[in-house]
Amino acid sequence: MNTPLLGRAQAALAAGRMADAATLCREVVARWPHDGAGWLALSVAAAALGQADDALAAAERAASLMPAYAPAWANVAEQRRQAGRMAEAGAAYAHLAALPGLPADFAADAENGLALVARHNGQPLVAEAHWRRAIALDPTFAGAYANLGKMLFDQQAMHAARAALRQAVTLDPTNGGARMNLALACKALEQQAMAVEELRHLLAQPGTSEQLAHDARYNLARLLLLRGPGAEAWALHESRWKVSHFPSVRRSFPVPVWQGDSLLGRRLLLWGEQGLGDEILFASQVPDLAAGLSDAVRAAGTDILLECDERLVPLFARSFAPITVVGRPAAVARSGSRDTSADPRTAAATTQLPTGSLARYCRPTLASFQAARPFLKPDPERVALWARRVAALGPGLKVGLCWTSGLLTAERAISYTTLADWLPLAQVPGIHLVSLQYNRDIAAIEIPQARAQGLEIADWPDLDQRDDLEGAAALVSTLDLVLTAPTSVGEIAAGLGVPTWRISTPSQDWSGLGTMVRPWYPAMRVFPAPREEETLADVIQRMVYALAALAVGTAAAASPPPAPPPTLNDALALHQAGRMDEAEAAYRRLLADGPADAQARGDALHLLGLLLHQAGRPGEAEPLLRQVLAAEPGFFEAWNSLGAVLLALGQRTEAAEAWRTALRLNPGYDKAAANLGRLGVPS
């Protein structure tokens, strides 16, 4: 029924005056309770006001009164879906799709809704089919592309996800969620420059929601850190406290945040954040501060306290003396807790800082990581106990193994294994394997299975490696080597200075800081997780070969069989595959054998210098690159690489001049221009 009162209500809706519209609509349905249009308008207004129950009730009434009216059924389907009533929503979308003479846009909406319901019900193939039908019905339907792209992203189908999300933002440039997901898909595909561009676009775009902007800043920080640490990256990293689903709650100590200025006469409270491994990684910088706590400085009233996971207190207290270490209350440690309690000793603090922010002051550039050293000190008495137990295994290398984590995510899953994946270790002579798997449920199942297949591995169930970190650290300190997935075990081992081989994804792991290592830990070597053409078995086999060489000596290692002298292409292929140790050896052997011509020698020196830079060894890279340029001053790519090395060494002015030289030699060289742009200096 089209009445003047309904007309006024609909005009208020169109003008965005939702409260007025709702009042008028309620008057309409009170006078004409069988007027479906009034109920539909009331549903829309109530939904806009956040009155979900009223919106759904009005939508149901409208649909019952107008069984053939597409807008009423599109609305009730969406209201049911928003209320979590998925079966009923699916029925409403199906009713909508079956209406005769349905316009293409409503048909596409119905398919999109059916896809959302199917995805919720765990039917991704059904959902994809509905979304593709929606797109066929309406090729301009940006929302369908965005929803399809997000599902494909969650399924790790990154190429297809990127294509769908790119189309979504092309059709609707204001769709911030789609642009965020596009950036993350580009990151997963190692297209970091494109990912950065999308996030900067999102942050510059008017209308971006506050929450989406926080998420974009944090993701941009991690992308910039993948290129190497810098002021912008660390500043953006501070946005982590406001992102969606961050694993820590910001502690609310009633003192100012430390800004990196003098601590003389002040009491700094550092507090750990995120997971156990993160706490250990960030704590690697604490010795820098502890070194300044001389008796004279302490006499002037200067002190540092560190609040951390209760399990770390004795280990950290020994390692970071004279810093006072206190435990984080158990209630605070629980995920999502808003508990503000703290050890009474923290009340003496005059300034505070989360440990994840220390790098702004202690590790501002890659060059500052050259100060990194092993920093954990185990309990000597427990070390002696474990040394006896480990020695009883017999002669040979003692190798710890932690093959999976208690925290599995889609991004991290590519680096996690089962113990059965490590069965090739059974073929390595001269080693004794020791289980460092702290998840006892997993260990209790997988260790007997592996032993039945010939893999001998020592396991001591009397040590709680999850909660007794003093015991775990003591055991690890007696080992010759630790092999690990991305776990806190690897952080403890490398923090102790025990050689640690970690499966990781340097192109995705921000803590690698643009290198093929993890600069926080000089004792850690990274074995890159498999790329598209590889499997975890390939990565493990490389580790097995390296371990065999370590165990019995390179000359006696039976596998892999002796290779012919490498060519430059062989070395480059290893380099591009992330097999950095093998690539370095190949480059060095090639140079030692004497390349056939000067150009080949220059290329080999340049690539070796680039590799050393990527491995976090810029001091070794610089002389090689200068040697190349002394012989071939027109080698513009080498000038570009030298600029990156000089920047890593903190020589910003010299880096800019190297990039300008590359541009003078080749004015169209985009990489050098981009490097100057990121540095914020003219070309």
C-alpha cells in the first residue's frame, strides 16, 4: 500500500535518517499490518540502527506478505544469514533464485548468498560454483569476486585468489577488505612491492575504516621488515596493538612509554608479549640494556625490570643479571584476558615498554644486528645431569629434533612436519637423535610409530619440555645440533648458542628482516620451506645431506654423490631456490677454479656478494662488490647491490650515491630508482 506516510518513511530511509524512518515505519505497520512494503522498510531501518532482532522479525513479516517480491526475499535471506540461521538463510536464497522473471542482479545476489551459506557449511566447491554463477549473471559484481577471492586465499590457492581480488578492487576501488586480501595474496606470492603498493593505497583511500587502517599498518610493517629493518617499519610495527585478533593484550601500566632516551635515574619496566618464541626472540636485545647497568649507574637509581612468562623467569633471571625478572600473572597470561594485575615490584617503574618495541632503539638497522650474540644461560647443575644422560647414548653427534608446534596456522603449516617425515635420518651414521617435542600427546603417538619404522630417537617423558623450560634448556645445551620447525625450541636452542637448523620461509617470515637467515640468532641456519615445485621431503633431504656431511666429514659423506664442477647457472639455480649454503659453496668453487673470462668472474663475484648480503653478512659482501666495480665500473646492477649493502651497514649517504651511479649508467633502471624512492632522496 503506497500511502503518504510510507512515502515519508521511504524518503527518510533514502536520506539516511534511520531513526526517523524507523519511527514512521512503525506507525505504518501499526495502521496497515498487512502492508509488506512497510515491514520491509522497517526491517531496513532497524538493521541500520543495529536492532537485529527487530530487523529480522520485520523481514520475516515482509517476506510472508510478499512471497513473489524479490527485494523482500533478498532482505530476509540476508537478515537470517546475519543472525547465523544458515539453513533458513539458504532456503530464502533458494526461494529468491527460483522466483520467475528474476532480474539478473537479484539472481546474482541469490547465488552470492547461496555461496556464503555453502562456505559456512564447509562446502567450498559448492560455494565456488555459486560465486562463479553470480559472476556470470553479473560480471560487475565486485562483492562476489571479493568473496570468492577470500575463500581461495583461505584455501591457499593464491594465484586464483589474487586474480579474483584484483578484479574485485578494479570493479570497486573502495572495497577495503578486498584490497587488504589482495595485498596479503601478493605477499604470499612473494610480490612484495605490489603488496606494499596495495596497502599504501588502502591507507591513503578516504573512507577506510579505522580497524582496517590499523590492520593495514601492521601488515605494511611486516612487509617492510621483509625488506630489512628501518625507521618506518618499526614505527608502523607499533600499530600491532590495535589489529584484529592480535595474540596479546597490551598491559596497562600507569607510567609513560619509554621513547629510547636516557635511562639514568629511571626504572624501566620491559614486558614480554605474544607467544613464548616471540618473548625469547625479543629478549635477545635485553643484554644490550643490561650491559649498561654498572654499579655506578644503579647507584644513581637506574634499574630495569622484565616481566615475562612464568616459565621463563629462572632462565631469564640468570641470563640477564643484574636485571630483575618477574613473572606475568597467570590470569594475564590467558589469551584474551583483560586482567591488569602485576607483580608488586613493577610498581616501582617510572617508564615501560613492550619488548616487541625494543628493536626501534636496539636494532634499528640490519647493521645493528652484528651485535647479536647467544644470550641464554642454562642452570649448570641441571646441565651436568643432562650431560650424563645424553652421553650415555654413546659416541656420535647428539641431535635434537622438534618437528611441529602447538600453534598451527595456515601461514606456518608449510614448515611443520610429522616425525615420520624425518625417517631418512635413520640412514645417517654417527648420530643420536633426541626428542625435543614438547607436545607430549604428539610425542606419545609418533615416537613409537617412528621407532617401529627404524628411526631410533631418545625420549625422556620425565621432563616436561612444555612447562619446565629450565630443564628443557639444560637438555638442549648438551646437544651438538638442533633441527626444528618454527617453534620456541629453536629460539631456546639458538639463544643458548647451540647450532640450530630451522625450516622457515624467508620470503614470508618478517623476523628474517630481508635476509636468508634470522639475524637475531647467529647460531641459527635457515633451510627454506618448500616452494611450489618442492615438498617438505625435499627440504628434509637437504638437511639430511648436510647432517651426513657434518656427522662423518664431507669427504666421507656418501650422499649426495660427488657433483661435477659447478657452472655459474648451477650456482644461480641454487641461489634462486634458497639453498644459500650450497650456492655460496658453488660460487666460491667457481671462483677458485678460475672462470673462463672476466665477465663470468665479475658475475660470480657480484652474485656471491648479493648472496652474502641476503644472508645478513653485508660486511663480507662489500669488498666483493667493490672488487667487481673496480674491474668493471659500468656494471650498474653491481652498483645497485652495493647500495643495498651500504644501507645495511648504516651508510645511508653512500648507499644513495651508489644507486645514483646505477641510474646514471642506466637511466631506465627501475630497481635503483625504487631504492632511492624508498630512501626518500632525489635521484
